[in-house]
Amino acid sequence: MAQKTSINIKPCNIGSSEPHNRRTAEYLARINKERFYIRTDLMPQNEAWVAPEFGNTSLTERYNQIAAMVKEKTGRAMQTKDRERVNKKTGKVTIVRGSTPLKEGVVVIKEDTTMEQLRHFCEVCKERWGITPLQVFIHRDEGHYSNPEDIATWKPNLHAHIVWDWMNHETGKSCKLDEKAMCEMQTILAECLEMQRGISKKLTGKEHLERNDFIIAKQKQEAEKVKAEKDAALAAKEKAETERQSIEGENKAKEQYSLSLDSEIADKERQLKDERKAKMDSILDSVGSIVGVGKSAAVEKENAQLKADIERIKKAFPNAVKNKVEELTKALVEAKQSAEAERDRALEQSRSSVIEKNEAVRQLQEQEADIQQRISRAVLTATKKKDNTIRLLQEALEASRKILNIIAEILYQTSEVFRRAIDAIVHFGTEQYKSIFTPSEAADIKSVMQEYGETTEMQKAVGDWLCGYAEHKQLFDEIKHRHTLKEVGDVADGAYDWKIERMQENGIKM
């Protein structure tokens, strides 16, 4: 996933900006390492650029020069403090912000971001809004430790500082960039640095944190995370210890219960053994008391009778078994014959059902095949009609393009303004680093739009025509194609109107 970038711009603190950006010895000696950390071993990787016209001038000297310029151009001192303005009619009070002639932007960069990319961004901003870059500093030595005791937890805060002169030296007024312009600046930054644009705070709802506050918040967040993990580990350990103690208690109770059961079983076995022995002794005593009282003859007679009954049962048993077997066999044969008859009836019904099912399937298949043929014929007919319609439309469109290109070719040969507008669009679409039109180029394009279109929408349509003819003359790549259409659309929307007006007022060709 591509890294995200953003820029946060605030009034430049001329007292602390240069010491921080240049890493002066006095600054390094007094920084609070608890708030943010600078690694001196990484300082050689930092880079700096100073505008040639700025030279060795300090920010304080530049501020004083701007104040003198404002006094000369406007006839009054530069207003640096916020003031209240009261509407006499409504009584509504509005805050008029004081002038901030020097502003500083902090840019989020990646490891391989170059000074050339940042300078290109500055040049685009200067062309677009008139703000002048004075200094650019790349800092690769700043960051923080997630765990101050572990050097491997170092996390760099890769960023760059850009100091701008935010004044229009022709008028003595500050450059005005509204919310839309600042949003556009974020997009241009991402394109110049070949990074992903950050998500707007309108969507995230998050306010920007200053560098030190961000680092402190990050360290606090990571410390809270470590503490939470530690607390969770301790809680898990305590829970495991509690469970272990509980299991040990349960095991001890089970052992005691098992010993108790073993003892109880042993007692029961001894008791049962004693009871059995007592019963056997009683039976033997009873038998001994019977012997010798004249009952042995009766017992022998009873035994003889039992033997006779046994012999009689043995003789009668085979016939009874045979009769029972025959009875059961007959029942089984009848049940088998009944089951076979039922099976035959079921098979016959099944064969009849299969025949009926096959017939129904055949009829359905025939109907389906017929329907499929009809659908195929309908689809084929509709496809032919669609292809014919598309072909006719394409031919009409191609004819319209040819007619428009012929008209454009005639105008290109006969109209100086039209030719300059087309050449400007071709130059924009083929120049790799060109991101905006010059005021004179925008004026030519706007003039052609107004010549052939009354409303903004009609002028945008004229702009599309101009872009199409320009690409007819020289092909653009896909990215420049989209960028060119967007920029020509901005001309139609009036994004260049103030530049065109300023150029016309000053009578300057740019």
C-alpha cells in the first residue's frame, strides 16, 4: 500500500523556526528529549535548500522587509493582530485575521523523497497561488522510541519543513488561499511526491496535532498498549494459578473420596464374607439336624419321582419340537410368498412409474429445446439489432468528429487566438512537469470558450472539443489526458479568471 502524505501550514514562528530546522548547537542543548527526540547520528542525512534571492537573510530580516513593502504599497502599517469588524447595519461582529507574511508547512514524506520533488511542488504552488518558497529542510533524524530502553523500537518521523513568503509583493496584500485551494494543494503534493493523498479531516473528524503533541500522544498510546498487554498477561497468569489451585484441591478431594470408597468397599466385602460363612454354617447345622430323624426315605422317593418325570419329558420333547418347527416353517413360507407377491406388485408399479417419468422427461426436454431455440433466435436478432445500432452510432460519432476536426483545422489556420489556445493545450498535454496554464494561455482558451459558448456548461463542451482536436494533432498519455481535461474544465469554471484579470490590468504578457 502506498504511503500517505499531507501538509499542515501555520504562521511561521520566526524565533524558533530556523534554530529547529538548522539544528543549531544552542537548540540541541536545550531541547526536551521527553517531548521529542533527535538522533545526532542521523543528522548527516538531513538536507536543506535556500532560495538564491533569500541568501543569508534571516527570517526576522525578511519579516521587516515585508513590513516595509506593505507600508510602501498600501500606505499603512501591516496589520499582524486579529481585530473585530462590526457591521453597522446588522451589528454582527466578525473577526478579521491579522496578516501572517511568513508561513511554514510541515510535509509528511517517505524514505526516498528527494529535494527535487519538494522543490517541484514549491514551484507548482508558486505558479498556482503566487506564494514564494524561501527554505526547504528535510529531517530524517527525528522520531521516538516505543520503548526508550530498546533501541530496536526506534520509529522515525520523516518530514520536511517549507517556509513561504505568503505576500503579493505587487499589491502589498497577502495571498488568499481558501479551503478549496488548500484541499487542491494536498492533491498536488501527493502527485509531486508520488505518494497517496491523506484523508481529509472532514471525513476523519480528527484535528491536526503538533509534532511534539503527536509524539507524546503516540508514546502514551503505545505505553497504554504495553500496559494493557502486561495487565492482560498478569490477569491470565492469576486466572491460571487460581484454576491450578482449584484443580489441585479437586484432585485432593477426589483422592480422599477414593480412599474412603476403597475402605468402605473392603468393609463391605469383609461383612459379606462373614454373612456367607454364617449362612453356610446354619445350612450345615440344619442338614445335620434332619439326618437321623427318618426323613431320608421320603427324600429318596421324591428323587425317584423327579427322575421319572425327567425321562418322560425327554421322550416327549422331540415330537413337540418337530411340531413347533413345522408350524413355524409353514408360517415363514406363507410370509415369504406374501412378501414376494408384494414385491412383484411394487416392481410392476415402479416399472410403470419409470415409463411415465421417462415420457414426461422426454416431453419436457422437447419443450425446453424448443424454448431454447426460440430464446437463441431472439437473442441473435436482438444482438444483430444492437450491433447495427452501435455501428450506426459509431459511424455518426466518427463523422461528427471529422466535421468538428475540419472546422477546428480551418479555425487553427485562420484564427490566431484559436491557434494559440490549441498550442497551449498541446504543450500542457505533452509536457511532463507542466501542471497549470500560464495566465496568457488560460486567457486564449477562455476567449475561444466565450466565443463559442454562452454558459459555463457550453464553455466546458467547447473545452472538450479543443482537447479532442489537440489530441488529434498530438496524442497524450492516459494520465496527461485526464489532467488536461480537468485543467481546461477549471478554466471554464473560472479558476484562472483572477490571474487573467490581473494580467489584463497590468498589461503584462506571461
